[in-house]
Amino acid sequence: MRPPPPPAHPVAADLGRLVRKLQHGAFLSATDVKALEGSVTLVREIGAHEDIIKEGDRPELVHVVLEGFACRYKLLPDGSRQIIAWLVPGDFCDLHIAILGRMDHSIATLSASKLALIQPESVMGLTQVSPGLSRALWWASLVDEAVLREWLVGMGRRSADRQIAHLFCELHLRLQAVGLARENLLVMPVTQAELADTVGMSAVHVNRTVQHLRAEGLIGWRGKMLSILDVDGLRAFASFDPNYLHLDKREERPPGHRDRKS
């Protein structure tokens, strides 16, 4: 029997991280931001290493990560797990569930997290009344696809040390984009075992690779904090090109834009 879900309660959601992320993809007016904030039905807190949605489920709500880290994953018949995406504050977990129906993968927390819940009908409504939100949500989906493509390239063609270095560079920029990373310091609640599930290596291989990056003076990793000691050096080592993250922020208002009165 599945344990009861953690309590969900009607608390005002701070969507600042989500708004900050979406503004990289489209101009959002004050009215757009208010509509997005008003779409939240509930806020849910959930512990680390718990499933949010399981493969085969028909989820009824769209989840947005407000705090903490989560992941998408697939389980293989032998019980091994492949993590196929990291989800950080500002990320949607399941934006298109109303279209896809049953989940074709599972989503779980990597750390204790806070999630905003939105009705799928509300998401559809936002796209129909706001060109800015429609563009921003479409942009978010396209970036998710771009990240997945980059991960596939990494697993197929990059050496172990460069693959992990590339992931660290990506996480650094994604967290900076939502105001959650300092110049060279970021939260890293992902364990080496979970990193192994991400890159398709053994935990022993990942440990040796991380130690190599440390020995080269590129990173420091203690507890849940990752220090990138040489940002330019790590990016050069990984041949990291951030173009696939599409983080050139859209700050200009569209021609003739006039914000609606709230």
C-alpha cells in the first residue's frame, strides 16, 4: 500500500524563482506575473528521496519546484535507476500532463523540497490569455528538451571526468539564473550515488572522477556545498558551451506593449 501523500496546504506561493527563470524566455508583464501567482492551488512540502509522481500515474496537478532539488528517473527491470533530469527551484516537473495523460517516467525529490501545485486547466488558461506566458512556458519546455539532448551527448561521447565537469557547469549556471548560486559556490544536495545514477557509472568510478577534478584544482565538494574553484578552467576542461540553456534574458517590452490594469 502506498503511504499517504505529505500534507498539501493552501499557502501563498513565492514564485519568484519561476518568474525569474521564465523571464529569460519572454517578457512578462506585472499582469502576467499576478496571473501566474494566482494559478497556484496548493503548496506541498515533501521530504528527501520521496516520489512526487510515479511512472504510470495520471497526475491531476502540475508541480513547480519552489525549494530543494528533484529529479526525473526511469527504473530498469533489475531495479537500477537512471536519472534523466535534475529539477531545481523554478522548474516545472510535469508541465504537459494534461496532454500526455499517464506518466512515462517517475519524479522524486533529491532533497527536502517545497512544491507549488497548479491545475492543468489553469496552465492552459494562462497560455490562452497571455502571449507572454504562452511563449515563456513553450520556451521552458524547449529548454528541457535541449538539456536532455546535451545529457545524451555527454553520456555518449564525453569522458567520465568531462561529463561530470559539464554537469557541474550546467548546474552552476541554472542556479545562477534563479539567484541561487554565488560566483563560485552552490548548493549540491545530490550525492555521489545519485550522480552515478545520472551519468550511468558506478559509484566507485564517480568517486574517482570527482577526486580527479579536486586534484586538478577545479572543484571542492564538502557536504552539500560545491565550490567551483576555477570557473573558466572547469568550463574549458568540459568544453562547456552554455548556448543550449538559452539564458539570454528577454528584458525589452514587445513593440506597442501596454500592461492591462489589474
